[in-house]
Amino acid sequence: MPHAREWVGVVALASLLWEGGDAKAGAAAVQCGDTLTQHTKLTRDLSCPGTEAPALRVVGEGVVLDLGGHTVRRTGPEMGDSQGIVVEANGTVRNGTIRGFRWGYVLDSGANNVRLHELSLVGNGTAIYHRGGYARFLITNSVLRGNSTGMSSEFDAATGEFNIHSSLFTGNGRVMFVDAHDVDVLGSTFNSNENVIECFNGNIRIRSSILAMNTAVGSLAFDPAGGFDFCSELRFEDTMIANNTALAPPEAPVWGPFRFVMRNSWVVNNGSGLHAGSRTVYLEGNTFWDNAGGLTLADLPEFVPYPLTGLVRGNRFLRNAGDGLRVLEPSTPTLVGNTAVNNVGWGIHAPTAFDAGGNVARGNGAGNCEGVTCSAF
């Protein structure tokens, strides 16, 4: 049996070595200000002073920092330029809370592929901050609550991708400040935030998600002087947008992406209608129901006019306190198979649109259709 005893000894030694690697010196030795180069698991909360030095810095390639269900928090009355967890190499931070820092999770230059899993980022100035370089973020099963800004990046220094799955954003000021990033959201919820989207230069796709009870859904200003203040594409798919105070804030009342896509989504009981200026649209299978206004489409206010084109097909405009669908001149989208019923204003008012047939309108207060032919059923 000597070989069996040797094997048992090897297994025991390997187990001991792994435990040591997974939890730095048993994890009890982790202190505020530490630089981590190996897998680490916390066994207690860390309360760190609000200084410019990070509470923890991760520099080891592929390191997993497991917070072990614990909290890394800032102490002291002033947020200052405090930093929570600064990551400088590819890896994962998971399973815990980052609370109260000027920047909660910071991705610095040197890393290009990171994951945040089952994290709560609470009461930070900016919860997730991309400081520089190109990087892909995967954010899964996480909660961002009560932050001034949920996600942001250094202007003109950081580019990349944010992939957000099965996460909750609630009680934040501004959830996403998008500048030179592609954002893909799947199966997530945004509620009771001041503003969900502020897009200056990037692409946003939101799928199978809920945006409800926010003060505003999005600020997507377009800079007619030709600057950087525009979104390349805004896309909603299979998403519920409901019970928000407004779809756009009063200081930027028109969404202005170059391309606007909405498919199979519900826009219900919002305190404003949706006014979108764009170069191209693709709007199919959506329901606008019981909002303070319906959908208005218009050109972007560009120096050289570029009439809006695209397809508006199979949408329903029901009981909105205004027009169901209004297309402003000289926009020329193609309208086919839309239904407008019991809106306070016009059902469909689109004098310059292309009429591809099949549109239905009845019971609208100002009139059923202008610019396209509609049947009652």
C-alpha cells in the first residue's frame, strides 16, 4: 500500500496549495491597500480610508478576486478621489459589495477582458469606470444601486464593449454614460433611476429587459455642429418601457441616434410620447399604448439635410393622449400594416411618408389618417 499512501499525500498537498492560492494567506491577511497577484478570497469586510490609493489593486493575469459575500467600503465623511477596486489585468471580481467610493470598480489600461459577477455596487460616485484603452466588460447577475453614475469612461481615452446580463439597476442618478462603447443589455431591469441612457458616441442594444418608473429613459442629444454628441445606433428588442415619468428629459426632448431600431417592444403608460430624430429607422411589431403622446419621427437637424428613411411596419398605437404616429416633413419612411385606434389626436399623420398599404385607423380624435390610406378594420 505504499503507493496509495503516497497518492493520498500528494492529493492533500495539492489541496493545501490550492487553498493557499485561492485565499491569499488564508485571506485574513488581506488588508486595505494590498496589491493582489493571485486568486484571493476575502473572509471579512474591509473598511478603507477614502484616499486616492485603491482599497485593493488587482494586477495578476487571470486572477479571481472573490469577495466572499463581504463588503469593501470607504470610511470617512468625504468621498474625494477615493477608489475601490482597481483592476489592471484580465480577470474576475465577484460575490460581494463595493460601497461608497468616488470610483467603485476601475478598469485601468493593461486589461482588455474582465468580468464582474454577482457584485453589488452601492452608493458610489461612479460604480464602474473604464479609465483607458480597449476592453470588454461582462457584467452578470449584479446590482447597481444608489450610485450617482452607474457606468462611465474616460472621455477620448477608453473604448470597448459592455455586455450586461441579468442585472438590476435601481435608484441611480445616471445609469449609463456611453462614449465610444458598444453596450449590449440582456434580461436586465432598470427602475427608479433618474436617467437610464446618456449616449454621446456609441451603440446601445437592449434586449428582453424592463425599463420602468424612471424619471427619464434616455438622453440622446444630437450635435448639429458636427461634434461628437450623437449615438450611432439605439436598439430595443422584446423590451418593456413602462410607467416612466418621461422618455426623454426636458433639456434633450428628442432622441437623436443615426439609426433607431425597435422590435416587438411595449411602450406603455409613460408621461410623454417618444420623439425620435434619425437618418434611418426600423420599427416593427411594437405597441405604444396609453402614453401622454404617441411616436413622432423626424429628420436629424444636420447642416446638410438627410431625410429620414426606413420601415415602420406592424405597430399598434392605442389610446395615446396625442397623435398615435406623426411623421414630420420631409421624412419619408415606409408605412405598412400599422394600427392606430382611439388616440386623442391623429391616428397616423404622415404627409410625406411612403404608403405601402394595410394601415388601419379608427376612433381617433383629430382624424384617422393623413398622407396614407387607412381602413377602419
